[in-house]
Amino acid sequence: MEGPAFILATDLGPADPAWALLEAQAAGLREFAARSLGVEPRVGLARLPGRSADDAGDLHVGRVIDRCVGDGASTVFVLPATFELNIWQRSMLGEELTEARRRHASATIHHDSVDPTHPLLVDCFVGQILEALSGRGVPPQQAGLLLVADGQGDPSTRADSYRLMRLLWEQAGLRTGDVGFLRHARPFLREALGRCRREPVEWFLLPQRQWDGEPCDHARVILDDHRREHSEEGGWHLIDPPGDQPAIRAWLERRLLGLWQEKRASQAARAPSLRRQATSNPAAIWSGEGWVPVAEAEPPPRAAIVARAREPEPLAKILSRALPRADRYLIKATWHGYAQGTYTGAAALDLLLGALPGRAVVLEGHTSGRNVGGADFDWEEDAVRHRAWIRQQDVEFLRRTGLADVMDRHGAQYLNVTEAWWDGACAPPEEVLAALGDATLREPRLAGFVPSALMELRGSPFISFARFKGPTRLGISNLFGLIPHPLRTEWHGPDIAHFASICCDLARIYGALFPSFGLVEAFDSAVRWDRKGLYRSRWGNYDLVLTDGLFTLSEGLVGADLLASRLQGQDVTRSAFYDVVRDRLGWSPAADFPLPADLQTSLA
């Protein structure tokens, strides 16, 4: 056998009803690997029994590895395919891998671990929750989530379940959430159900599993007992596991690629930098079927597009398809702090300013994260009294990052909305509200935050210039920085739906005053959040995925965000954030536009 071998280690067995679906999933993963890696791989299944007394037979991990190596595989990758490993499974897997490496010294055996809070899994579970709520006509604000986990793992595994529950609660916009364990006493599922009775909401139980099986049956028995004991109460529902969902397939594909890339990186550790040797692909626009050179592409005027460009001239040609010519362009940058790759950098701003036919006014507000420290005060109450220090930190940020030099070279102006607000130089709210016409705001106070200087530029194109740094933190969320308060905790609100409504209000305000456009860039890299990532920010660890001039562009902000979000693995039809966007700003054909699968895999 030529090529590597990939082994999916699951807790299912051939007698389980879902085994055939798992075999089909493995076959699909093999096709993906052959297409993406350019090799002919083998993808097989192994079994991780839940108890030491169970015999996996020929599906024992060690025996499956032996067969793969015996068939000629010099590299074997093992991917646990269950969302939660108990102590026995984790220990057994470690021992089997160690023994296999001793038996097959000439082969290399790699494995990874499972992160149940991966964005693709969270997206999948959120979809299951929202579908269950919709089927019963229950608004998310009147629903509670009880995540049902096995609990027989180590403390870190149980902590992962709590993190997963918290993410699901926030993204689905639910009222409350909790965790109950099937095989751990604190809290045992039966006790968790009793505790949930104190909250007068419809409760939805979600198993932390991909496939139906014995743990789900166990949960059903406990839930049925609870219903009989409290027959006078309703409102208890068990959600089916997701099964073979596209998001789970994408999660497995992402892990497969990750293991392959780690293996290739270790082989090339002493090789010269490919980034410095490689030549860029030519500027192009994605047609839905392939990349078309800029000169040949004919997208509809101002349509939402995926494109790539690394030089000002081809970028200017692409922008001309969407942006009108103007003497002034308003650009909302993303400058929240120093975390590498997460903010609008000097190179990206230089590229954009060099491609625009007019001068730019760059907009941003002060923030508590954009400083190098050295002062201790209450950002909520005392920021204005430390205004000089904050302004000095802002100047230092622009100097250190090279952004000041870029703006000076292109003759761009910088307008800080916080400074305008502190100066009392914002337009009367009545004037802003009048511009909105029949459109309404959920938070009318936002109408008082538009600098008067911008009102003199009404009609100038407004560009939300955002980074690829997560499925919802894109062009619409970028407007959050136009709130002048340096500490915006109050405005975040209790959940992601509240945050989305604030951002949509800002989009309505600026869309009423200026023709608005979204430009989400990954000109040289995109942020991919990973708690084991190389880089660290106040939001967690992340990696930077190298790209080749990638960006999305649209008239209005919605289309560019939908494309960028989908490229990062988000199902935008099952997102509490984008539910608000659809309601407040409308929708876009970008939600269904075919995207390059290789990009989605690398960025998700």
C-alpha cells in the first residue's frame, strides 16, 4: 500500500446502528485526503472500548496499526473520533500508541487530541439546538440547555464540557445552561435535572456525542424517570445527536490536514523558508467554480466577492467593481491591541490606501487594550481624567506598528471617535436619527456618537476594513469600535445576540449617512483560534494561517461578512449572531455562493 494511513478511533462497534454511517464518513475522509494531499491514503476504523472488560477484537487500535504498517504504510495518523474520552480510553490509547511505536520503529505514528469546543463542533451543536427549539416553537430566550456528558474522564475533560456548554449557551442566545454527567457524581444527571426545575423554562438536553447509542439510552431512562416523578411538569426534551453533519466532517478534515502539516513541518524544519521562496498567485476573483484573472472576471457590479490581490494596482481594479470613485473614503480600521495578526497592520493599510483613487479618513476609537501598560485606573469611570496618557498610548501604538508612517505617506487623516466625544464634537442625535428615516435603533444612545466632522463628509464611501479573525468578528462587529467609550463591557451585553444588535444599530447609522462597503482581509494571514496555538491574546491562543492576498468585498457589510464567515467554517444559517443580522440588516446571496473548498478547509 502506498501513501499514509489514517485511523479514526471511535467508541462505536460494528453492532451499533450508526456503524455503517461511520464507515461512510471514513470513506468520505479518504476521498478528501486523496484530493487535498495528492496521495492515495488508507482510512480505517478502530474501536476504543468504554470499559477494560470489553474486547475490541480486530478493531483494537494496536491491531489496526499493525495491519496498516504490514500493508506498507510508513506513516500512520490516529484521530480519536469521539467527543469525550474516559480515563480508561485515554490510558489505553496512550499505551497502545507507545507499544505500536516500539513494534514498528521504521514507521512514524502520529496522533492528536479532541477539543470539543472547536468552533466547527460548537457550530454543529448550536444548529441542533436551534433546530430543536424551532421544531417546538420555543424562543431561545425561553429555553435552557442541559449538556449531558459522560463525566468519566479526568478533571480537564469535565472542564471541557463546561466550556462547551458556555459556548453553546452564548451562541444560541439561550436563557440559561448547565451540565449533567452520566458517570460522575458531581453533578449526576438526575441531580442536575432537579436543579433545573428551579428555572421556569423549557429545558433541552443535549448529549455530548456524535452518534446515538448506549449513553443516549442511559440519558433517556434518567429523563423518563424524572418525567414520571414530576408528571405535572412539562418542558423536558432530549435532542438527538447530530450524526454525520457537514460541520463534523469539516472538523475531521481540518484535523487530518493539521496532522499532515505537522508531519511535513517537522520534515522541513531545517529547510529554507517556503514563504520567502514562493511566488504569489496572480490577482484573481473567485467565480464560484474557479479563480479567474482580474482582467477576465466579470462579477455583477458591487456584488459580494471573494478575491485575492497583493499589489495596489490589481486591488484597485477589483475595488473599482464595487466602490464608487470619490475624493474621500472613510475607513474603519481594526486597532484593538498589539496581538500579532489580529489588527489592521501597516502592510494591509498601505495596500488599501495605495489602491484607492482618493484620500482616506481612518476611523477608530480608544480602547483599554491598546497600550503598553504603566497606568492603573478605572477605565469605566476615570478614563477621561487620564486622557493625555491614553492619547499618548494611541500615538505610540501608531508609531510602533508603522501605521503612522503609512498614513503620513498616503496623506490620510486619522479621526479618533473617542476624542471627538470627549470634546463634545459629536453631531446632535436628532440629526442622525433624522437621517435614518423609518429605520429604528434598538439602542438610541448610539445616535449621539457620530463625530460632527463626519457629517460634513456625508455621501463619502465608508469601508469597514476588518480582519479574518473568527466567524462573527468581521466587518459588522468592527463597527463596535465606533462606540467612543474606551471600555465597552456594558455594550457587549449578556449574550451574542445583544452584541449583534448593537453592531447592527451602528451599521444602520453609518449606512444611512454613507454608502457602506465591507472589506474583510487576510492579505497575508488569517487568525485561526486554537487554545494550543502559537500566539496569545486576551481572547485566547491562536495560530496565523498564511494566505495569498485573500479578501472578501461587498456593497453593504453583510455579503463580505457572510463569505468570510463561511470560509472560516461557520454555517451562517445556524448562528445567533447572523439571525440578528438577517433580521436587522437583511440577507445576501453570499450565504449560498459556492466557495473554494481548499480555502474553507485551511481556514476553518
